[in-house]
Amino acid sequence: MKTFRIMSYHINRGRDASGVPAPEESAEIIRAQQPDLVFLQQIGSAIGTGSVSQLAEKVGLTAYGPEAEGGCAFLSRYPLTNVQIIPIGYGCRCVRADFDRADERVHLFNLSLTKDPWQRNQQIRVLLGEQLLNNPSLPCAAIVAGDFGLPIWGSGLVQLGDQLKRARLPLWRATYPSKVPFLGRDRVYFKGPIHALAGAVIMTSEARRASTHLPLVLTVETRDTRETLKVKKRTRVRAKHPDPVCG
């Protein structure tokens, strides 16, 4: 079993809750939580002071994914591989990567869905399709995180809940709007042998000022299964330096 700390954070294009450019405030929030892995949504300009590369440098993590303003990207303490950018419709893209620790692998899916219910339903169909979550070449445990728009049941979120497990922690999960949060737009879902040991919405005064969304932080644990152990033994017999196996 492996544990690591993740954060899902919509940083509002590097602007604070009042719309003023303030990338340093987001960096301070991330540094304070000391995550191993950050799912960023609505990132800032690729060339401005709020770029992902500059943010990564400020928090001591490595950036992965596109730099396009308004997109999604990762910050990670550990190497990520197989980074892909996959369109899911209506101008939105899912950023996918593999997170390897020791001999375990977890598939990562980072996205920001539209607020339009019909469009979001179509985006979730793509997410659950054979190119992404039901891709047979992606058999390991998965973390799906990001901004899922307004929580209106019947607009794709029911289908999502049928195939994935939403993290049960924290118990209070409202993240939007940051000044008076009452909507759980920012979410983490799991697929496979992985679960949350602890979780919190960061509701400090600094976090309320830093973005229109509050960050969601979880301590995650992967769990080996019997099938994983069989694959691990078989792989080690065939190769001296096997690829990471599923956690």
C-alpha cells in the first residue's frame, strides 16, 4: 500500500476572488498544504506571472501538461509519464497522465467541465468512453479530479457515480464560491483499489481570497489486489526492470 497527498484546485486563471491577478496567493495556498500531486484547473497565462511553470517553481514541484490559459495541468513531487491532452467537447480537454511510485501506477484524469447541463452530459459520456476511463490499455486504479460544474443530477453526474466512487471525505465538500461556499463543484472520484484516508476543504481566509474556488485536499491510499500480485510476480520473472504495475 502507498499513501500520498493530493490537491484539486481551480485557480481562476491566476486571479483572486475579486478578479485581480494574484498568482502568488495561489502559490502560498499550495505550499502550505505540501501536496505530492496537484490537479490544477483554469490555469493562468503561459507567458504571464501566473504561468504553470512559474507556479511550479514557487511551490517546489514539477509542472506537467499544457500551458494554455484556462486549461488543466499537474504539479507533482514525483515523475509523471504518458501525459496526454484529450478533447472532451465544447472547448474542454481532459489532461491524462500516469503517476508512478515504487512499483505501483495510478492513472490520473484532470478536467474542468462546462456549467451547461446538456454539454456536461456529453462531456461525461466521452470521459466514460473507451478513449479515457474505459480504455482497455489503462487497467490500473484511477483518480479523476477537477471542476465538475454545477451539481445538477441528471446531467451526466448520475452516470459518473455509477462507474466511479466519489471520495467520501471530507464530509463537508462545498468549495464554491470561495467567499460563501455552498456548492460541491470541485470533486475527486476513484476507480479501482484506491480510497481516501483523510480529506479537507481548505477554508482559511487566505484561501477564500486566493481564488473563486476553495482547494480540496485528500490523503489517498492505494491497495494491492490479488490480481496485481499475480501480475507483479509474472512481470518480475520475465524482466529484470519491469514497468510499474497497478496499485
